Amino acid sequence: MEGNIKNILIVGPTASGKSELAHLLGRKLGFRIISADSRQCYKYLDIGTAKPSNSYLSELEYKNISILNPKEPDNAKLFLNRFVHWQNQSNSSHIVVGGSTLYQQALLFGFDSVPESNESNLLQLEDELNQNGIEYLFDRLKKVDPIYALKMDGFNKQRILRALDVFMQTGKPFSSYHSTNVTSKPKDWFVIYPTVSKEVLKERINSRVDQMISNGLLNEISTLLQMGFTFSDPGFNSIGYKEWEEYINQTQSLQETIQRIKTNSWQYAKRQLTWLKRWDFLNTYDISQGISNHNLQKILNDYSAFLSE
């Protein structure tokens, strides 16, 4: 990365208020905003990924929003490459916001050299998947690489197979190929962690899911299926989308589907909270009562002090 640019990264569990905080800070600082959400990068998946509103997108410049076809695979390394390109292109500071801990870790600590995929291993794993199901492979992953399993967004087939493939090739957990120095303070990143109580967070998650349903999430999914996309496409492999397959196949009721989304979202949020406990360099701000001018000023003052370090 060029020069001594110091960026802002906003971390936290889903529905904690990160996106609103990023936009408010972007207004104050005049920074571009880059989404580090692993699904907002996909076109057409708008409601279920809680993309920034049209008013947000018209007011500030956003990157990594709606740039990939839902059939295209994506991962943290590809995201890091895009970020470096955008950073060098502008040579200015950015606000990066998103809930994917893999993407966040890639930004803060980079990657060590990871082996290329082994086609034979992947075919074997696909056979095991077809015979035993994704939960069986996820249980295997938890045994050989509990750290990586902790960061997983539900049963993410692409990531589970990739991590098991690397372990089969090397005997080393996939997480060990990410830089291991993950507790040291990153010198070029001001990392903001807006916190809310677990009770408030759970209420926000449930309210967000209800709002997505009201906003037409099911219609969005029906339209995507009519366009030729399927539940096996990478873009669909996300909470809020994959739960609808059984409903579409008439093996699950609407209320059961909605409840599964809420339950999976809460479980994912709890995994994010657990992961963030590993990082002792976070600048924490309580926004349980909303984002006040006092919150914003405190963050701006702390960022200013960080710039002078």
C-alpha cells in the first residue's frame, strides 16, 4: 500500500449499526466507503444483503457494491486485491465497513502463501458432501480448524471445501495461512467497534429480518430464480437467501423460513462477537441508544489523535 495512508475500519456483528455510522463519518470526513460485506458485492441481491440505500449511494461514493454476478465466486483474497487497487487509484484514506471477519482480517494482516486448489481433493469432498451433507463436512472442519470454522457465515460450502482441501494437502489448518500475528495493533488502521447490548442486538436482527420481508425479499428471490440463478450459486450462499430453498420447494412454511433466518442471523452475530474478543486494539463506542453527535465527535477526536501518532 502506498505512502502512510491511515484508513478507518468499522467492525461488529450484523445489525449493530455499522453502515449508518460509516455513512455519517463519511459525510464528516469526505471519505469514500468500501463495503467489506461478502455478499453486497453481488448484483441483484439487494434486500437480503442490506445494501446501502439509494440516498446513501447518491450522497457518497461507495465501492464493492453490486460489482459481481451471483454466479461468480469471491473470497477475501480477491477482495483484498480490489481494495489495494482502489487504494492505490485514489491514494487517499477510506472508510471500510462490513461484517465479514475474513475480509477484515485480510485488510489488517494480509495473507501468507496459500496452496492452489487441488481438483482431486475437491471432487472427493463433493462426493462426501453429496453422501453425508454439509453439516458432516462442517463438523470435520471444526475438528481440524476450529478457528476458521468460528469465522464461517453459516454452512458456506465454498469456504468449507477450500479449507478442508488445504488441510488435506498440507496437514495444516487453513487459518494458519492467514497471518498469525492477529492481536498486534495494526499501525495504519483505526478500527472502530460500535457496540450494543445483546438484547438490543437481537431485537435489531429480528426487526431487520421483518423489514426485509416487508420490503419484498421473497419477490427478490423469485425474480433471481426466474433470471436463471440458483441456490447453489455463490451469491445465494448467504443467510437470508439460502433458507428460502425449502420454502420454494414447499417443504417449509413461510413462518418457519422467517424464523430460520432470524435464528441463523443471531447465531452468526454471536460468532462475530466471539471472534472480535480476540482483538484488543478495537476502539469501542457504545451506540445502544443510537449514534449521537457526542459519539461522532468522540470518534473524530480519537481518529485525529491516531493520525498524529
